[in-house]
Amino acid sequence: MKTFIKEIKVGLNFGSGIQPVGRLAIRDGIIYFQYDEEFLQTNLEISPVRLPLHRDVIELPKDPFEGLASVFNDSLPDGWGRIDEN
């Protein structure tokens, strides 16, 4: 059986274009994050506790935040944003 990996690229936009930060991937229900090599050079900490700046792939815990680091979960709709009005 093949295992498919879904991936999304993460970036920051401070008004002068999108700066690549890294990529999130999910495999077998587990979410992983890896920084973009150029972003590591900036020394900008987006989440020092959960996502320390290093080249390795980081496996994110399932709890809390549905398997995402809080810096990414905070950018998603909250409970009100997930209500289906239909």
C-alpha cells in the first residue's frame, strides 16, 4: 500500500513579498515541519519552544492544537470560523 504525503509551504509576508519559512507535511496522520534553508539564516524565531531553528525535520505532537504547532494553528479559523451555516 502506498503512503501519500501532503505538503504545504509556509511563508511570511511583511509587505514586501512572501519570505519562505518552511514546509508542513502530513504522513499517516502525523504532521512534520522543516525550515527553509534560507530562513534559517535570518535567525528569526517563529516558535522557539516547539520549532527551534535547525535543519532537521520536526515531528509535531498531536496535542494540543490538533497536531500543529501553535504558530500555525493560530492562523486557522477558530470554532466560530468552522461553523457551517448550511
